[in-house]
Amino acid sequence: MKLKKNVATSEEGFIFNPSTGDSFSTNPIGKDILVLLKEDKSVKDIIEAICEKYDVEPAQFEKDLDDFKSQLSDYAILD
Amino acid sequence: MDMEKPTNQQRQLVIAVTALNAIDSPGPGVAVIRAIRECPDFDVRIIGLSYEALEPGIYMHDVVDKTYQIPYPSAGTDSLFGRLLHIHEIEKIDVLIPNFDAELFNFIKLRDKLKALGIHTFLPDLEQFEARDKMKLFEFGKKHGLHVPADRVIFSSRDLPSVASQMGYPMVVKGKFYDAIIANTLEQAEKAFYKIQAKWGLPIIVQEFINGTEINIAALGDGEGNAISVIPMRKLYITDKGKAWAGITLEEQSFIDLAKTFIKATKWKGGCELEVMQTSDGKSYIMEVNPRFPAWIYLTAAAGQNQPASLVKLALGEKLKPYTDYEVGKIFIRYAWDHITNIAEFQKISGTGEL
């Protein structure tokens, strides 16, 4: 799971896809995931980091991360 | 390119510009002037050329220094040339930039005569102009390997059922210069046919409907096959007339390559706008090629590639290197503003044809 190189993200969780002009907002957890994706972290690393920061079970989060990934994929911002 | 660097000596130029109708479906003139005025290399006097007394640019005195009315395109080239000759005797025009589709044919015809007077233009020749014509675009696309939706040129509404049986619904009914209406039924297609015929005459073009994301590309060709500037833009807000009220510059090499292919194939000379539809499978269809700058052309200057100022330089014989960079994510948001003037000004332009 990798963000396209030219996709811009802000500290507020705003995502801009310069290829299409689309822009999106995410909640704070989404923003944290994007930061980790930008750092080329693996899915395992992301699950660890998020479960450490937020009160969520790894199994539950893995499912949510999968949904989030599908959304990012639908919006054509994943490589 | 050192376009944005101030020079020690600004070149003094008189530049004539048409399409001052900065209305809800705006002409590009005011945006072209704004971009030219921002170029630090020029000190310009802008001469507006208008058709109607209520074109807003006429009354914007910080934009246009002096306006002259010119005859409608239907009056022909002799009448236009006579008027331009008179204006040139007073103003000594260096560069003339026409911006309306409907007037371009006459200006292209007059290109050489204007040049003999010292009035520089930077326009495509008739062959280039006609290659991108709506009525020939499909053939053009086929010849150069570009995706263009299928179309049929018709002169009678009686042809609509047979066109519809080939294309299916929805289909797009278009005027030869402007307007496009999506029709989902024969009844809607007939209504669109007559509406557009009443406004723009015959023929009518019926085009295959392509579903996708609309992208517009402003480009400037040097007449030798090089694209001096290409800026792709996606409309963020569209009016009921289909015009962009807000838009954003994009970073997408395939759009830039598409415009470069078009310019190389046609050796396009001057500004143009490619209207492109990108389908969900990533194909880019050229829906239309407008043979002049679009109304949103100031965005090119704001993003770092001042196309109108570059056109002025090309018209004056300068060789320019193609731009390579621009700012992605630059947004324009158009707004409406009630400009106040007085009856004396309206009376002057209406009565004397000058303001």
C-alpha cells in the first residue's frame, strides 16, 4: 500500500491529487495513516503505530485499514 | 525562460484585444489583458475592440485604455479592414489579439494585410484553423491517432432519428461555434437542434456522448510544431452554461503530451484550448479544440506560464523556449462585480463607437 508520489497531504489531513484535481479530508486517524504511508511504512508498522496511539484492537483496526485502503484506491491516490 | 524577471527597459507596445464581454459566459479579452499587463517586459496601451455597447471591458478603464467598436464578423473582411485601418492611423497598433471563434476567420484572412501595416498577429493559417474545426475533428483525430468522439454533421432535424439509431442516447447536439446540449430522447434532440440553429445557424454537429471527467488544456504553439506552454486545468465549479467558475491546475503528463501531440501535428500557431474528457479507463478524448485562448487564460500567468504575454513576444518575432514548470494546485475562482458607470459613457460608445 503506497501513496502516489505526487499526492499532497497536509498536517490537517487534507489530501490533494494533482493528477485529477480531486481533494479530500480525513479524520485524525486517517491523517496519521497517511503520514505513515508517506514514510513508506508497511501495513504491519501502521497497525502497530495506530494501535499504540489509539484505543483499538489490532484485528478491528486491520479491518478498518482495509476499508480505508479501498477508499484511497477508489480515489486513485494509491500506486 | 526569464519571463518574470523585470527588464531595465520595458518595451512600449500598443496592443488591440477583442472579446471584452466579461459576462457569465465570458470572452477571454479581459483575462488576456490582465495577463499582458502583468508582464514586466512591457509597458502597454490596450485598445479594446468591441462589438456590443455593454461589453463590461469597455468601461473598465484600468484594464482597457480606449475602445473602438468594430463591425460584426458577418459584415466581412473589407468592412473590418477599413475600420482597423482607421483605428491604426490613430493608435499605431503593434499587436492585435482576436479572441472570438466567430471573428477568427476574418482576422486570419487579413493577417498579411495587417502585417503590411505593421500590425502583428499570431494566428493559425486557414488550413490549421479548419483542421480542428468541429466538423472535421473526428477525421483529424483518426489521422493523428488521437481519440475523438464520433460525430455527424447535419443540416436538417429530419436526420436526427438516423443519427440516434447509430449513436444511441445520450448524444450531444452542438452549434458550429458555441453551445452543446445533451439529449436523452429524440424530442430533446429536436428541441436542442432548433435552439442551437436559431442562435448559431447550420450545420449542427451531433457528437457521441463520452462519460468522464472534463479537463481543459490551455496551450500556445509557436507555429513550428513546438508547444511553448501547456497548462491543464480541471473545472471545480461549472455554471449552467457549462463554463468554469472555478478551476485548478493539474499535474498530469498525459494531458501535456496530448496537447504537445496536437500542436506538433498541426504546427499550431497561437493560443488554443483543448476540451478533453478522460474516461474511467484512462482514455483522453479530445471533445473540441477552441482556436483561441480560453476565458480562464489568466490562470496560466498565475501558475507561472504567462501565455498571452508569450504570444505577444512570438507575434513580435521573438523565439521562445518552451516553459517547463508551473504551479500545480493553483486555483481560480471567478466572481461577479457590479461595475458602475454613467450614461455619458454608454452614450459615447453607443453614439460614436469609441470610448
